[in-house]
Amino acid sequence: MDKVYIHDKVFVPFMPYGQISQLIDGVADKLNKDFCTTGHSYTEAGQTDIPVLLCVLHGSIMFTGELMQRLNFPVELASMKLSSYVGTSSTGVIRETMPLTTDIKGRTVIVCEDIVDTGNTIVELKQKLLDKGAKNVRICTMLLKPEVFKDRCKLDYVGAEIPNRFIVGFGLDYDELGRNLKDIYVLE
């Protein structure tokens, strides 16, 4: 892992792909334990209560894709796009820039986020999903910044806690660049 240059900023190695893969394994193990033991197994015929795995675009694409491969129960994939960042800072205003791609009325939704910092987006998203008729909403995040998390919403599955620093890679971006990096980098 070497330094990377994105726009006007320099980023240094923070978390290699091997470590990312291990934290996704841990999240998948917890999800499989919760959902396979409650009758959501591929081995059961006629399963009707299939959860919706909600990929919050664009940041969680890589996390959601790898997580799905590790799940041992059926899920339906859906997506929506929310935005609150400009450059390296959150605006504090959450905008829905692409609506939910499936009907979730009466269903369990597992929200897949790349990172939770203040939690403002998750709180608002969870309420939107409940307003749309979700039976249950579980929050799953690859990374959490506990220093700034306002703890107004239960996070059901957390891959790892990290310091409050700006990161890119593995789906995370700086002004739409850097998402394709296999490893995660931190602002120098």
C-alpha cells in the first residue's frame, strides 16, 4: 500500500483489504446467526419472509456485494441513494437522490452502510423506511466513528470502530473518486 493522490489531497494506508475482508466475515457471521436460526435458510422450501438487503448508494456497494456472498439465507437486494457530503465535510442535510427500488411494506430491511459517523443519516433513513411500511429495520455498517456518533439509533451490526478521520477506498470517496481502491486510506 502506497500513498494515493486524489484531487488536491494525499491519503496514506489505513486498512488493508485482508482486514476489511475479516471484518465483513464477522458481520456476515452475526447476520447468519440471527437470520438462519429464525427460519430464513436456503434449505427450507416456501420461505415467504425474505429480508431486503438495502445498499445505500454509492458508498456501500463494495461492502454490500461482499457481504451478500457470505450470507447463508435468501435476501432480496434493493438500493437507494442518499447524500449529505460535499468534499470532506457533511452538510448536515440528508437528501434522497434516488428512491428505494423495491416495496418494503411488511418486510424486514437490513440497511447496509459503508460508514456511520454522527448517525444523522441512519436515524432519518430508518424513519423513512418505517414510514414506508417496513416491519423491522436492522442497521448494518462496515465502519463506525464512535467519537462523533450521537447514539440516537441502535446499530445492530458493526464491522469495526475507527477514529474520526476522513477515509477513502473500498467504496468510500472524496468527491466521487477513490471508491475503486481495494484498501482503505486516510487523509494525510
